[in-house]
Amino acid sequence: MQTILISDKSEVKIDTEGPFVIIGEKINPTGHKKLATALREEDYDYVRELARKQVEAGADVLDVNVGVPGLDEVLLLPRVIEIVTSEADVPICLDSANHEALAAGLAVAPGKPLVNSVNGEQASLEAVLPIVKDYGAAVIGLTMDDDGIPNDVEVRVGIAGKILERAAKIGIPAEDVVIDPLVLTIGADSNAGVVTLQTIEMIRREFGVNINLGASNVSFGLPGRHTINQAFLALAAGVGATCAITDPLKLTATIRAIDLLRGRDPFSGRYIKHFRSQQ
């Protein structure tokens, strides 16, 4: 199954049989004080720098989040999207819990972007899915609902099914819904990684859709986070994950190697190209 994202000048396919897609995570002020300050001060040169560096490092799509307390996302998200798309020729992932901001951002986003995100909560389904439909976007569906994030694999899979069903009812096809099975920190729950991996496997078997991860969450609070993130990405790709919101500056080489080892990089072309570009 293919989820096609489009910018002004390029097309990216998130493909259940294709190479792993990298969604660059750096344009997000959560835990990123320099970016939060830049957004408050309207210093958009730093935003341009983050966009440019991530694409140079291998990002296929750029996540854009402007959630800074005290700033108006409805005004700021479209402005930052225009800045990012003028700097980088890759598709955009609009990242906001504010459905009005999502609508404002989609109104200026070129091509066919990705929306991050909808979940199984009734309010989220009712607010986000019609916007996604109206603008012809694709959407990430989080396996959480009004009861929070379940620890049970089958419950998460059931929420994924609910999101896909509700999307289909208003005319959003399964290929335009990328399910995120959610990964919690392994430091707080030693079974968190296993639950996510089993959820990925079952979602792929049940629905055949593309699957996204916020990959760095798994290692939060632990030493040697990079090593944990590398290992988790390899395991997740092996059971069916097809894209991740992650740091391309740190993890593109790992992801290229994963594709190579899984037979998704003919003649080692993408791996060698990335290796040479970073020398």
C-alpha cells in the first residue's frame, strides 16, 4: 500500500514494500528552547536552517510544529509552513493538536501534505477527519482514545480499526491513513517496546496500512539513547513500520543501512549516496 505525499516539486511514497521514509522532527519547539525563542522573536532564519539541514541529512518529509505557549498557532503555523516550503522542496507534515491551526496550515500547504494527527477520541475524529478530507491530505492516526493509551495490543489495534473505519465513512481511503501505534518509554515500562512491536505486526496483518513511529520516545530518560533508538528502528522496520518522525541528522545512516539489509535498496544505491553526501 502506498501513501503518496506531494510538495511543489517532489513526491514521496510511504510504501509498505518500499524504503523507510524519514519525517524530520527538528521543527518542533517541545524541549527545543532555541526554536521556541526564535518563534517568539520571529527569527525565521533559524527555521530555514533547520529545514535545510534536515533535508541535506536525508529527511524525506518535514514535520512542522509551532506549539509555543502564548503564541497563536492559527496565525503562526501557516506562516512557518510558507517559510519551510520556500526553503525545502519536500512534503510537509503539519503537527498540531489545534484543529483550527491545522485548517489554516492546510490552506497554504502546497501539494498533498500529511496531518499529525487524529486519534480515536470522539472529539478528535469529528474535528480532524473532515478537515483532512476537505483539503485532500493524508493523516496519521494515533492508537489512543478517550481512555488514554492502552497497554493491551488488541485494544490499540481496535482503535486503529476505528480510525480507519471512520475515515472511510467520509471518503478518506485507507492508503491516506498512516497508523501510529505509539511507543512509550522503556525506562518506565520494560514491556513498552514489545507492546508497540506486537501492535505494528498485528496492524500490518489486519489492515495492511503504512505505520509511523515517534521513534525517540522509547529511549527517554535512559543513557545511550542513540543506541536504543537505532536498535528499535531496526526492530520496528522488521515487523512492518514504514516511516518515523525522527532526527535525520542522527539516524539517516542507520535507516539507510536497515533498507539495505532488508533488500529495499537495489545495488546499495541509496546507502552509498548518503554515505558520500556526508563525507
